[in-house]
Amino acid sequence: MDAMLKEELRTVTERENEGFKIDSLEKADWALKKLKAIQAHDDEIGQVAKNNIDQAIAWRDRELDKNQANREYFEGLLTDYLRDQRLVDKKFKIDTPNGRVSTRKNPAGLAYDEKMVLNSLRNQGMSQYIKVKESIDKVDLKKAGRMVGDKFVMEDGEIIAGITEKPETEKVTFKY
């Protein structure tokens, strides 16, 4: 951050203590300049934090990769031992104070390639096996009815529950 922006930040707290009031375009411009300096300081803080976060994440990932390699090595050794013992005893399990190793049967089933199956079902006209997510067509619904009092009424007189009028609001935006 340059020296000018640092000076702007320093004067912000001085003005806050004085009870500053904006009553001219010049003072409004000054306040916007202060907001710009505050934003630049926020950006600088964010960049420093991001650099530290990136460094910490890189370190974490390196350490987790090492742990994963070690985990796979020992799990492989335990799997080999379990399988060797299963040749002798079909129900063998490794059970120690530090953990258990056993097997679990996975039932046979089907594996789906989503895109390929969807294309195949569409091409063969089997749409009953395809799920469709429902949502409100708000544009057409708004054109087909109107608010009457506190109810939304369609052109044919049907009342649609769950629609209320949202009042217009105004939001103050700042660009600096």
C-alpha cells in the first residue's frame, strides 16, 4: 500500500473522533477516498493472509500425502496377513487393542455410466426411467396471473397458494 493511502487511513480515525459530517460534494469525495484507502488495506491484509494460508495448505498436503503413502503400505501388509490366515481359517479377523481388520462382503450390483445410460434411455424412448427435477416457471406464471389483494389469481380465477407480493426496496451501493 502506498504512503498516500496509509496517510488516508491514519486520518480516518482522527475524523471519527471529531464527529465528522458530510455536507458537501468535496467532503463526500474525501469520504470516498477514505473508503478506497480502507478497501486497499483490506486487500493487502487479505493477500498476506492468502499467502500464509497457501503456504499452510501446501505443507498440510505434503504431510497428508506422506501419511497416505504410509497408510497404504501398512494396510497392504495387514491385508496380505489377513488373506494368508483366511486360507487356514475362513472367519479369521485381526483384533488387537490398537484396532481391527476384517472383511465385509459387498453384494453384486450394477455400475452405471450416467451419461451413457441417459443417452441410451432417451434414444430408446424410455423416459419413465429418467428423473426430472421440477421447478416453478416463474416468468410464465407471472404472465398468466396477477396479485389481487394478498392473493395471486390466475386468469381463470384459480388462486395459487404460496405467492405473496414483495415490496420494492432500495439498496445503497458504494463504488470506490
